[in-house]
Amino acid sequence: SPKKDQVLKGVWDSLRYGGEFYFSDVYCDRRLSQEIRNNKILWGECISGALYIEDFRRICQSIGFKDIRILKMNEIEINDNKLKKLVGNATFYSITYRLFKLRNIEDKCEDFGQIGIYKGGIDGNEHYYQLDDHHRFYKNKPMLVCGNTANMIGKSWLRKYFEGIGDMSTHYGLFDCSDGVTNNNSNSNVSNA
């Protein structure tokens, strides 16, 4: 739908707190010109309606989905030379986002020294649970989490499958995501994510 803000607002209004929604679409790494948006061939290829990734994030945040998570992201390759010339340096992606309706979510990942532990129990996730593209919780392995992730695993439908340690009473600053941990599969007892 070209009116993603209205669709997302309807989703927000229909969800209960603790609920979530998956949203998959085609996105772009920049805003597209009107010429590209009006191109019938690109429209047929589902490219001309691609929303700029950051504009999607802004729409979500304005509605209440403050910390949107990417579950899956794949680059869309354009092979036709005429279309490549038309879109220039624009890169397109198929992205599946995970949107939680939660209270106390911040626009940045903040560090409160919290730990999350996946206890198991979700069908098809016997050994680990993949929250998003950079949070893989291995069963019974403690993992440092930001305040937003702690809320996602502790105040949504996931809460019965996770143990949370700590609260938000002491703030340590911005959560350090710089190590790029994606799988929590190191040999240490507690890892960052």
C-alpha cells in the first residue's frame, strides 16, 4: 500500500500492549525521484513504490513503534541494464520488520545491565530463539541486553519463554552494540547483544 502510515496506524490501534506485527515490503536506501516512482515497468517489478528505509523507521516511530527490528533483509538485484540506468545507485531490499507495541521503549538502545535467558519452549526453537537479525538467544545461556530488548522479551508474548535479570533502576549509558554480535555463540558465559 502506498499509504503505509495509515496501515501501520491501523495495526498499532488494533494491537494490545505486548503484541507484535511482522511487516514485509520492498525498501530503498534513498528516496526515489518522481520519474522512477511513475515508471510502469518498475511499478510492475514492485520497485517504484519502494519506501526509503529511514522514512519507514520515522513513520513507525511517529506512530509508536519506537524500536523496529529487522528480522530478515535481502538485497534485490536488478539485472536489466535499462532499469539499472534508470535507478542509478539506488539499492533495493526486501525487508521483514518486527514491530512490538510496548511501553517504555526508547529510540536508542540504552544499557541498564540487564540479562535475558531463553528458557526454550517455542516450537521449532528448541536450541535457540532468533529475536531479530542481531539477537540470537541460545537456550539457557545468559546474554546482556539493552532495555528495549529486555522489554521485548519480558513484556510481550515472549515473556513466558524468557527469564529476565535486572531492571531499569540504574542507567549505564548507551548500550554498546559496536561488537556486531549476531549469534551469542562465543565461549563466554555472558555476551553482548
